[in-house]
Amino acid sequence: MFAERNLLSCLYNTLVFMQLLYVTRSFGVVYDEYVVDQGKNLTLPCRSPYPVMWVHEGRRDDFQQRFQSDGSLQLTNLTAKDGGKYTCSELVPTFTTVQLGDIPSAEDSNGTGEGLLMFGPRNDTLNNSASSSEEDEVSTPSPSQQFDSSAPDRYVQIRQFNVKVRTPPLAVSNFFVRASTIIAVLVWEVMPNRTGGYAIRDFTAEMRKLRWSDEEDEQSWETIDPRHISPNARQLEIYHLIPNTTYEFRIWANNALGAGEVVTITATTSPDMEEKDLIRRIMIDAQNFDTRVWIAAVGVVMGTLVILTLGTCIVLYKECREPIGLSETNDFF
């Protein structure tokens, strides 16, 4: 009876230890961060003696072909889609219990071991390699002595990785063109999270005439001066355009990894105004002009001139009325 209770206490302590191991390891997650350029390779270490499971952004991707023997994950030819949070979890052995009966008293115990609280790893089976003599001594366990296989797998997170993949710049935002007869202004914006991980080195803009039909040959792109636009610039003026002509404009950013995503837009310049069209527009403006505004503006200007004239006359009058003797005394001292 005393030996059975010692065995029960030992197995119970083992179970408590495994549960504490499961809890404490869940709080001991190691966090690392990697910053890698696009196209490079990266190995995420996760060495564990137990089976491991990798999760990328909450999804269990197909990492089977990229596992290493020690459980690490090999990422090759990285792209922007490979960035994000990776979690490595290991399968901790789970011990289950099966109550076979009450602890027998000294009178009821017959040395068969009945009534013990059994512990064992989940899904384990009896050792088939035992000798025939041992099989004769050990009786076949009843169904109530089999280990519980319905307990869920317990994966404990042991490593977390945040992978940032640096890429060429993404497309600029809010790109549009303000075109007049012979001048066009390109306007764009750059969001801080679209630089690709590196600082933008410069911008490049190109233009060409848009062909009217498929029979015409497609014209080549012409780089707009300056060739290396300042990274702080957000607009660019283009001169000497042809009125009433459709142009294609495109722009992209450059960083340490090269050229970024290209954005293309079309714009048509305004037609050249003839003399009669100019006169018509002036007459429309003249009809809509309010004469009271003109009178108020003239009154303000004339009032200002009158005040300045009066001030000048007063100053000259005071200088002429100053006594001569006083001025000579001042010159002597």
C-alpha cells in the first residue's frame, strides 16, 4: 500500500510538472525581427526536439517543402507577400489520466496494481518489442486502461518573427495633370508607407504623343527634364506643348533597389484661341464686370495720393518756416 501511494505521488508530480511546463513556456515566447531585401533568402530558426508548426499571418501555409531537419523554416527569393508575422509552435507531449477505481486498502490490495491512477503520453501504445516472457507475465489491459486519444494537441508558441521585405517603391498616389494650351503641370503625392523600406532617391517622368489610330507608329517615350527629379518635389511643369494634342505622361520613384511601379495618365492640351474667340471671351468678361468695383478701386487710389500730397506739403512748409539763426547756431555746435 505504501509503495503504491509513492508511485501515485510520483506520477501526479510528473503530471503537474508537465502542465506547469506548458503554461510557463507559453509566456516565454522569443520575439525577433528581420529586415531583408527583395529576392534574398532567409532562414527562421526554430530548433525543437518535438514536432513544430509554422503559422504565417494566422494561416498555416504549405511550408512542408521548406522545413529543415531541426524545424527551421527556409524562405527563398523573398517577395512583398512573404513579409509579416511568423509563429513557430512546438507540440508538447500531453499526459492524460484514467481513473481505474478507488485506491485499494491494504486488505483489498492483491498486488495486481488495480486501482492505480495511470499516466502516459497521448496516443502511445504498448511496446510491441517486449520479450515473450514479459508478455506472459503482463496481462492484456482492459479497454478502461487504454490512454485517452481524444485530448487535443497542445502547441506552445516558442518563437515569433516579424519579417519586413524591402522592395522598390510602390506607385505614387493622386497623380493627375493640369494642362493648358502649351503648358502642363504634373502633380503627385507619396505616402510614407509606399517607399518600399528605403528612402526615395529621385523621381523619373516621361511623356509622348498619343497616336490617333492603330495605323500610326507608336512614338517612343521622351524623358522630361530634369532627368533626376528631387525626392522632395511633388509637381513638375512642362513647356512647349502643342495645343489640342493628347499626351501620355508617366512617372515612377527610385530607391536603392531600383525603379518602382510606373503610373501612366493621359491629358489633352487646350485648343489654341483665335482672335475672334479671344474677343468673344473679353466681351463676356466685360458684360459681367461690375463698374462699382472699378469706382471703389479708383477712389481708394486717389484718396491715398491726396493723403501723400498733403503730408509732403506740410513737411516742406515746416522746413521753410524754420528761423535762420537757429540753424546757424546748430551748425556752430
